[in-house]
Amino acid sequence: MKTLFQFLLKNRFSWAIIFITITLNILLSEKSPPLVFVSLFIILTLCFIASSLYLMFVYRAYLINWTTFIVSILLLYINLVGIDFIQYVHGIIARLLIMFFGLIFLGTIFVIGNFLWYRDKSIPLISWSSIIYLWLTCVAWKIDGNLIHHWLTNTGKLWWFSPLTFITLWIFFFGLISFIKHSFHIISNESKMLPNTLFVPPENFPD
Amino acid sequence: MQHKINIFALPAQTTVLFIIIVTVVIGALILGSIGSSPVLIWPVALLIVILSLRSFISQPEKKLIKCYKADSHFPYLKQGIEHYSHKLGLKYFPQLYISSTEKNADVYVLGSFCRKYIVMTEKAARKWEKQLSHSHEKAVAQAGIIHELTHLKNGDDWKLGYARELLRVTFGVMLWATLFYSGLTVLLMVSLPDIVNYDFSIVSKKLEEQMPVPTELSDLFLTKMDLLKATIRNKMGKINFKLVLHFIVNSFLPFISIGSILWLFYLRKLRRTREFYADARVINIQKEIKPIYCLLSKIPISYLKKEITTQAFYPKGIKQRVKDLLHNHPNFNRRAHAWLHPEFIFDDGVDTAILIAIFSIIMDIILLSPFSILYFAEIPMHFSMLASLILIAIRLIPNIATGKPVTKELFIMIGLFTLTRFIITFLIVFHFVFLFIFAPKYLSDMLSTAVASFARYAGSSTKGLHVNILEFIYQALYYNIPQPLIISTVSFVCLIGIILMMKRILRWYNFPTKDNNVMGVLYLFIFSMCLVAASMLKVITSAFFNTPMNLFFWGTLFAIAICIGIVMLVCDRIYVGKCPNPKCNQYNSGHYFLGKICQNCKTPFHSWLMV
């Protein structure tokens, strides 16, 4: 967590982009903004997302720990729950929220994928998430009635169920890739009589 | 001159223990996967096999996280490891790793199939490096190196590693399977009534509101859905979900309990036994006891003036036996005792009886669970008894080879084993009688549920079967109480036959004994005797002639055993009592004992059995 915090503090470039993008958003709230502003807004938003993802990719070794992983899952969950409420908000706030949620979504998906790519934790994750999902589906069915009907007609009342399905599917997807990747790595190293190089977390965050 | 037995020529105890652990778990899973059942068992079996292998291959490095490779440090140590690896003929040379923590043992080995590691703490590595550079202390460090390399030579690293991972994975997967299948059953219980009563025309109308759908397509969709609902309704009527839940819990949870027993007793026993073999190899190579004694007692070799001696009998009280049973490492005194008397590596009658009784309980838990009860309902005790018989026969080989009396050991083993079985059977039957007297209604309900859910048709039975409890109690008493006694008597007679035959086979002095072929003949004999016992029992049960497949299978087994018997009879005519010296070929009468020589030319018989 400390590492993540340090990571956010140390990248002034990201903060500058965030600041400019927010300012531009406020300027864009006028009814007919100049075309230059619109173009600049699109370019800067893309830069913002790209730079954030780039920085995450460069410092990915510092994001491979259980704390970051769990925080990411929780953030993704809150994010997915939050997305449902965007339809009730309009104007500048809605635009900022979409950008904010979009970035969090990409960032958390990156962290989850990154964690499972480097660490062989797919089996416990898939097994436990499948059990949790199955039993929560039972609870959801008991509370909300026919879930198939709600799914087909989009009339579900449970705000927590759809994000849960979404996260479980992501975990299954990344977990499966991670399982195949690590299995291949293990078998290949065994046949070559090489030790399995495991991920070792770095001790200090670079300046 | 007193001859010492070569323990490496006899059945390896570590291999026997490894086979027990793996066979109990994987064998039961394979049995459970055959035939139909309310829930799919084969995916669980497949998952356990794949995950245990994967986990086993990947586990050494997980334990090497806080270790570093000894690249250029400790040259003497590395040289020593290389030298003795060559000498012991290791296929894969180990790599030396230094542990930066002092949590684990000072020195230990890790490995998968092809990758081998020796891990040492820095302190131990420095100590051994120093000892190797001093001529008078050199032998102590060498003893340590040989000891660790022997673990690799004997395959202790992969036997222990795989057994441990198998039990760990079985525990996790079975817990997962119980929760997953229970969740799935509960979900079906909750959702199916809603699904079969659902009107899919709502969906069709909703779709038509959003986009134009052809009427034919909509009708086809509704027809298909009605068909699906009818199928589900039809199948659902036959399923009793509560019984399915009962089946799931009673099938998967016993694996957790037997896994715990195997972990608690057999894995520890495997850990202890491998140390004796490693010690024996050290003495075999160094031709002296002092270095290994100094290594383990941490006494400097220069302080040890006297010769090490121990008495011929190692006393063991009940307290000591219980302590030994739960320890990961053997008691030092017992270890030192086995250096001078290698035959003490093999457990005595009491210890063997305890382990076999535990094994038999494990087998009963598995065989009487819904997993396999369908196959063994008529002969529940037979298979555990058969497996125990094999173990007792293998255990008696060292006694027969050394020419020691076996009757006392046999009586102790069969007696203790029968007593344990009798106590367990008595407790179960007593429990039924108690319920019959004080809570007959509860007993009736319990039996109805048990009978219906324990069988493979649990999922398709709507009601529990009605059981006449008076008849049940009578049958329970009539069939179960005499069973341990009858089966034990039969086993005793069978074992006496096996012992006599094994003694006879050991008299095949002229048999081509390149390495230890006679031992192979002994294993083959025990195996064929068990085939006979298994097929004989099948013959006397009424189920034998049920299907041509049954007849063919058991008939073939019986025929194989008979063929083996005929071949052995011919061999007996050729080899029995004949001197292996081609120039002598004199007939020698009397039983074999360790160190026996030809009366004519003084050629020792079965020299591979002696150190």
C-alpha cells in the first residue's frame, strides 16, 4: 500500500495531466465549446489514460502483492457498482465520473492481470471465487426471485449481483490464462532441469 | 562371526509407505469414478491427479525463496557433494543452496523428478566447510554429505514431496468439491421450480418490443423452451436433492479425515524411516560408525575414544511408542541402535500391528463411504484385510531372511490387528443396539436415509428405502461380530502358508541371483497368493456368475495365479537346496538363515543378503 501511495506521489507528470484534463472538462461544460478545446480534451484524456497505464506497466513489479490485488478487486467492485449510478448524474460531473471510472476500470484490470501473470495464484483464486459466486447466486435467487428472468428483461433489483458476476468472470478469464502460462513454465523448466524462477518482490521503490 | 543383514536388498520401507499413501487416495478416487453417481466424481479425481503433480513439480522453488545459490562459496563442500554424487551414481546432481533463515532443519534435501537441491543454513555450511578442510574432522562432514545424498539416491525427496503434495491437494480439492457441489445442488433446489414454471413468452414479447422478430422464430423459441421445461420437470421429479446433498458430504469429507490420518501417522513414519536408510548408507560407504555418531550427537570426533556399542535388544514402552509414532525424526538412541543392528530398521510386531490397524481403519472409511460401498457392500472387510495381509507378509520377509522365528511376531500382529477390528465393529454394532432400544424411530429414519443415499442411485430415489430395523439389528450382529474373528483366522492360516512358501523360496540357492532376483520371486509369490485370495472370495459370493464379464475377469486372475504357481513349482524342483557353485552343486537340507554356507564347498548362500 505504501508503495502504491509512493507511486502516485512521485509521478507529478500524471498529476499535471489530471489537473489539465479536469480544467478542460470545466471549460467544456459551456454549450458550444470551440473545436480546439474538444480536440485538446480528447487528446489529453487519451494521454492521461495512456500515461497512467504506461507508468503502471513500468512499475508493475511494485504492484504484484496481495494488498494491491485485494485493493484492486475492491476498487473494481466499487467502480462497477458506481457505474450503475452514472445514469442519474448529468453534465460535467457525469463526464468526469465516466473518465474516473474508466481509468479505475483499466487500472484495476491491469493490476489483476499483472498479479496473475507473475504469480501462480490462479488455483486458489478460481476455486474460492467459484464457491463464493455459487453460494451468493443462491442467496440472490432466494431474495430476488428468478434471476434468468431479470437477466433477460433487465429488471434485477440487486445492485451487488451484476458487478459480482463481472468480477468473477474476469478472475476466471485471467486465472485460466495464468494457470496455463504457469503450468507450461513449470513443465518446461522441469524438462530442462532449470529452477522455476519465481517472482521476488523488489525491496525499495526507485527514485 | 555374526552376519549383518543388507537392508537395501530387502523391501524398502519408504517405498511401501509411499505406495500405501498414494494407493489409498488415488485408488479410492479411481474406484469412485467408475460407474454412475449423483454428482460427477471423475473431474475431481482428474483435478487431484493433475494439481498434485503440478504442485509437486513447482514446490521446491517455493521453499527456496529465502535461499541463495552457493556459486563460488564453500568450494570444499561443493567438491564433496560432486564427489559423492558420482560415487553414489546419482542421475541428477544436486545444487547447493544456502538458507538465510534458521527456521528449518540445518540441512535438508528438496527435489522434483529432475531437479535436486541440498539446502543448508549458513551456519551449517560454514561448519561443514571448516570440517572438510581439517583432516581429522573431515569424515564427519562427509558423513553428512553422504546422508543427504542418500536421500536423493533413495528417491526420498520425490516420495515424500509427492505424498505430501498429494495429501495437501486432496484436502483442498475435497473441501472445494464439497462446497461447490453442495452449492450447485442448493442452487438447483432453489432455481428449478422457478425455471419450470417460467413463462418464456414474456421474454419473447420483450424482444419484440425492442426489435422485430419473425413469428416463426418466436414460436420456435417458445416450443423449444416448453420442451426443455418438460424435460427438466420429468428429471426433477425423480431426484431427491436432500439425498444428493447427503451423498456429497458423505463421499468427499471422508477423504479429509483419511488425509489427516495419513498425514499424521504415515507421512511422519515415512520421514522417520528414510533417516535409517540414509544412516545405513553412510556406514556402508564409510565402513565406520564414529563419523555419523559425531554428526548427529554433535560431539567432536577427537573426544570419542571408545568404540560405540549397543545392546542387541531395544526396549520400548507404550509412552515411547506413542512418542515415536508422532515424531518427524527418529529417536537418537533407536537410530544409533539400528547402526549396529540393521534389522531394527524394520518395526517390531506391535508397531507394525498399530500401523496396519490404522491402515485398515482408513480403508474401511473409504470403502464404506458412498464412493465405493456399491462395490464392497457384500464384502466390506475383505479388501482391507487383503491389503493388511500383503503388508504383514512383506514385513515378515526380513525375519525369514535372517532366520529369526516369525510365529511370535505373527501372533502379535494378527492378535492386535483383530482386537482393533473387533473393538471398532463392536462399537458400531453397540451403537445400533443402543439406538434400537432407546430411540428406534431415530434409528429407522437414519437407516432409511443412509441406505437410500449411500447407494449410487441416491440422486434418482425420491424416498428412502424402508428398513426393517429388527431384521437389520439381527443381521448386523450375525454378520459383523464374527467377521473379524473369521477373517483373522483365515488370514492367519493364509500367512502361515505364505511363510512356509517364502522359507522354501529362500532355499533356491542355485537361482540366478543377479542382484536380488529371489526377492522379486517373493513379491511375485505374495502377489499371486493375494490374487488367489481375492478370486476365491469372489467365487464364494453369489455375485460371481452375475455377468460374463465378472466371470472372465476373476477367472483370468485365478488362471494367472495358477500359472505363476506352476512356474514356481517347476523352479522349486530345479533350484531348491542346490549350491550356487557350478563345480559343487551339492544338495543342502534345512531352512535358510543369514550366513548359511554350503556343507561341501563352503560357498555362502544368498551373499547379497549380507553386508
